[in-house]
Amino acid sequence: MDRREFTASLLAGGCAGMCVDLALFPLDTIKTRLQSQQGFQKAGGFRGIYAGVPSAAAGSFPSAAAFFVTYETSKTLFGDFMAAPMAPVSHMMAASLGEVVACLVRVPTEVVKQRTQASPSTNTYRVLLSTLREEGLRGLYRGYGSTVLREIPFSLVQFPLWEYLKSLWSWREGRPVHSWQAALCGAFAGGEDYALMVLHSSPLSPQAGSSVARGSLPSVLYGVWRSRGVSGLFAGSVPRITFISVGGFIFLGAYEKVRHTLL
């Protein structure tokens, strides 16, 4: 990938991340509060629906930019060593590496954002200071492993499917797809894979220093199951499914539009 493509992927990825995170932030807040240990109403209900948005805004651009730069670079490198029928494998590997890199930026901002969403009486700065004071730098990466384990299976399906749908549509029409067509492919690819996400029982969102915040993923899942049953494991699944489908449309559509414009 040359310098021009690198810059286009960097800027397009960052813009796509900003677009989807800010556009769907209220839905993400509702999902987080439905998953909160306090319960939806005590976590804020529909009040302060934009609580935590500074953290999301600060992290969305560099996180998405890191993902797409890694994805496009890796896809090119793997493609040079793999035959055309192996393209889905190269997309899977590139997407996995992209998620590992992106989560280095995404997880700290998600920790602060979700804790602010679940405590609307405070603000992003206070949550950040509280997390660093009570848990140190490790607190900002609480749930990094579980987040990577959550995102990689999703990307293993979403991005090869997205690339395949784009290539199929392009082949049928005899031309490259438009950005709105890429967006529709993204919405379908994300919606088809939503089942991998519904067990996201939010190990990131508990308050700093709490026993839940210090727990591992299995202990958190077990604790949610004991206290809230099976329905607790699926809390927030409806807004999450909506977020994934609409988010795929905005995220991948915006990426294609900006990247093609720059190139």
C-alpha cells in the first residue's frame, strides 16, 4: 500500500469511526444502562443520554483509523502471498490484526465511556481520574482480552462477508460499487453476525474499584446469570442488534465514501 492509500485509509477510517459513534451514541447509552448492575433506571434511564460522549469522540477517530490502516495494509500483504480463492482468509486475518491494534485505543475509551454512561451524575474527567486512582493504568485496559475475543469472531465473519457482497454486486453490475451499496452490504454483514455479540454482558461498565470491575470474564458472566438469570446475559440485545446493523451501514458506507473521494 502506497503513501496515498495509507493516508486515505487513515482519514477515511477515522471519519467513519466518528460518524458511527456519535450518530448512534444514544442507542449505545441505552444498551449500557440495560446491562448495568444497578438496573436501567438507577443507571440513569433516559436521562443524560450523551453522558460519556467526550470519551467516545476522543477515541473513535484514532481507534477506527488504526483498524483500517492495519486492515488494508495486512490485506494487501496477505493477498500478495495467497491465490484469489483464498481472499476470504486474507480478509479474516487482516480484520483480526486490525481489531487487536484498534482495541489498544478503543478499550480505555470504552471503559471511561461506559462507566460515565452508567453514572450520569459524574463526568468523563472524574471517571478517568477515579479509574486511574483506584485501579491504575491496568484499570483502563480492564476487559481488553474479552473485548478482543468478542470483536475478532465478529470481524472474522463481517469483513469477509462484506468484501464478498461488494465483489458480487460489482461483478453483477460490471463496475465498482457505490458507497451506498457498500453501506447496504455492511448493514447486512453486520446484522447477519449479531448473534456473536449478544453475550456482551459488559465487563467494562462496572464502577471503578468494584468487585465486578476486578472480576474475570467467566466470573462476571456467572455473576450476571446468578443474579439476573438468562435474560440478564441478553440484556441490551435489542439496541445492540439495531446498533450493529445501522452501525455497519454508517461505518462501512462512510469509510467507502471518504476513501474513494480521497483516492
